[in-house]
Amino acid sequence: STLFRTFAYTRVSTIDQIPENQIREIETAGFAIASHRVIAKTVSGWRAIAQRKGVLQAADKMEKGDVLVITKTDRE
């Protein structure tokens, strides 16, 4: 069997918001993600996903076969 690591990127728009709902959504979908592999950022939804530092941080840690789970990419 192939072993892979799973990472999560969560985004909120303001410091008053918390990413826990996104983390629960990821877990409900069946992903088990170690807390040190969750990257939570406060950033505007207007910024392109490929330009967000958190996504780039995750990409730097990932290896072939790893999975990055993102539930929210826009301003919703």
C-alpha cells in the first residue's frame, strides 16, 4: 500500500474568524490530518490561490504522492 501524508490549508478573511469549521469539514470528509500539517491563514479571498503564502508553505513541505485538502478558496 502507498503511504502518503495529508495536509490541509484553511483560510479565513479576518482575525475574528476561526478555521475550525473548515477543519471539521475536512475530517467529516474522511481525512485525518495531523495538527502540524494544518496551515491556517488569514487572507482575503480575492488573492489568487497560487499566490497565497499558506498554499506555498504547504507545497514546500509536500512530497510526491502527498495530498493537500482545501475547502474554501473564495470569499464564502
